[in-house]
Amino acid sequence: MGRRWYLTLVVTMFLATAAYTADDRNPLAGDPKAAKAGEYEFRINCALCHGLGARGGGRGPDLTRAVKKHTHSDAEMFQVISNGIPGTAMPANGTNGQGVGMTDEEIWQIITYIRSQEVKAPAKALGNAGRGKDLFFGDANCSLCHMVEGKGGRLGPELTGVGGSRTREAIIDSVRNPSRRLAWGLTEATKEFPQEYESVTVVTADGKEIKGVTLNEDSFSVQIMDANEKIHLLEKSTLRLFQKSRQSAMPKYDADVLSDKELEDIVAFLVSVGAK
Ligand code: HEC
Ligand code: HEC
């Protein structure tokens, strides 16, 4: 093996590094072909948490917001995607069981894609946050199932941060069409919401019906939280009926139950809490 070969190797490695990581700027910025490739990568590696279209899912924040929490420059975004965010669900590249990890070029493609999806105007609340708060904890019954700043129920996801991590459109869609996002994704791993929000109905041996959400399940037993947050541990073989559904436990709020104006007030409340 000659010295020349060694030198070529070193120079090639140097160039490869220089082309991507050493550069703070995205070498593929604004390239529509790269954005397209990035969209494909995003669907495979990121959409299960960040949602299709990067608009946020049950597990990860909306990435279409122009103002982000951890990442401002492309270089910071590169760091976050490569190394993850310690202490959060955001995984380091190649560690989320979704294949062997992405190359630097693929990461820049994904960044190009995310930038192409960003909505430049920040979410602006149209409603009245004070009235929204009253509705949330009062007449609209949201707090029966959702906790905000430590107050409320636990049947549905905690919503303290939702106004900061989802767009106004996504929140409105969740309220008007609760089952839609629950049903997205073809396999469990690509669903946006974890299994714990699946609705379940069982009838016990003595004829008692229990409806709620599944907390835990294995081949023999299932743990269910009912609407009163009571937890039932049941042996499956003893049940007369065991029915799971991707129908949301959340009621569909039509405009005759909750007007558009009232919903805007609730969104304004969630955005005001989420912005803190
Ligand atoms: C297992 C779930 C999960 C997967 C998979 C995932 N993320 Fe994340 N990601 C998160 C969570 C959760 C956060 C927010 C962490 C926090 O602030 O608490 C996050 C944060 C981020 C941020 C920072 C957002 C900000 O506001 O600064 C970026 C950028 C990001 N993810 C990009 C990606 C990309 C690109 C992929 C795919 C290559 C990906 N994520 C895959 C869960 C995930
Ligand atoms: C009977 C329980 C229940 C009630 C009442 C309820 N929700 Fe939900 N909600 C859920 C569950 C369960 C989910 C999890 C995902 C799904 O099923 O769609 C959810 C999901 C959501 C999400 C999506 C969260 C995310 O991370 O994107 C939002 C936003 C939301 N609810 C807002 C509301 C608002 C606002 C109200 C009141 C107008 C309300 N919910 C009333 C049970 C409820």
C-alpha cells in the first residue's frame, strides 16, 4: 500500500467533511430536488413523531413554525438531527430503529425539505384567551380529559405545550376531527399517537361494561383507564367482550356544539400557555 493511496484517502475524507459538516451553511439550501429527496427521508425517519408534512404529531413538535425552540440556523438543526436532544424523545441519527442512519447529505436534504415547509408568519391567535380558558375548564369540558399547567384530566394527552408545538390549524383539526389523526399511519410504529390513546370497550365476566383507553397490554392482560381515571387490570381470557378501536375517545366537537368563535378562543388560550 503506497503513501500516495494514503494521501488520497486523507484528502478525500477531508473533502467529504468539508463539503458538509465543516460548512455552517446548508450546501443544498433552496434546491427543489434536494427538498423532494428530503421529503422522502422525512417520511421514513421523522413523520412518525413529527407528523406527515412536518406539521407535528402525537410525539414531536410542529417543524413548520419559522421560530423553533432549539434550532435556529441550519447548522444547529444539523446538530440536533445528528445527535438528538438529550432528555427528550428526539433520537440521535440512526438510533430510532428506523434503519441504519442517514448520511450527511441526507440530513441536509431533510433540512432543505423542512425549510421549504416553513410557514413564515408566526401563529397568530384570533380569539380571546381569557374566554378560552373559561371554556376549556368549563362548558367545553376539555379539562375532563386534558391537563393544562397541572390542572385537568389524564385520559387524553397533556396540552400545556400544544399551543407552542402545533399550528392553529392542527389544533382546530384535532377538535373538529379527533379520530382522523389517530388513524393515520398503516402500522403501529407509523401511527401518530401511541397505543395508549386507543379507545377500548370491554365486558367483564359479570356483565360490567368498561370503556376507556388502554394503558398497557400484553398477551394475557390489559390495563384500562376509564373516563373517571379509574384503572382496571383485567385478565383477557375472562372477558366477554374485548374491543379496541381507532375511534378517538375524544368526542367530535361540531360547530353546533362549539362555535368557530369559541374554538378560536380556546386556541388563543392554548397558544398563550404554550408560548410561555
Ligand atoms: C421518537 C420521536 C422522534 C423522532 C423519530 C424524531 N423526532 Fe425530532 N423531536 C422529537 C421531540 C419530542 C422533539 C422536541 C424535544 C423537546 O423540545 O422537548 C424533537 C425536536 C426536533 C427538532 C427541534 C425543533 C425545535 O423547535 O427546535 C428538530 C429540528 C427535529 N426534531 C427534527 C427531526 C428530524 C429531521 C427527524 C427525522 C430524521 C426527527 N426529528 C425524528 C421527537 C422525534
Ligand atoms: C373524553 C375525553 C376528551 C375530551 C372531552 C377532549 N379530548 Fe382532546 N383528546 C382526547 C384524546 C384521547 C386525544 C388523543 C388523540 C385522539 O384521540 O385524537 C385527544 C387529542 C387532542 C388534541 C391533539 C393533541 C396533540 O398532541 O396534537 C387536542 C389539541 C385536543 N385533544 C384538544 C381538545 C380540546 C380543545 C377539547 C375541548 C374542546 C378536548 N380536546 C376535549 C380526549 C378528549
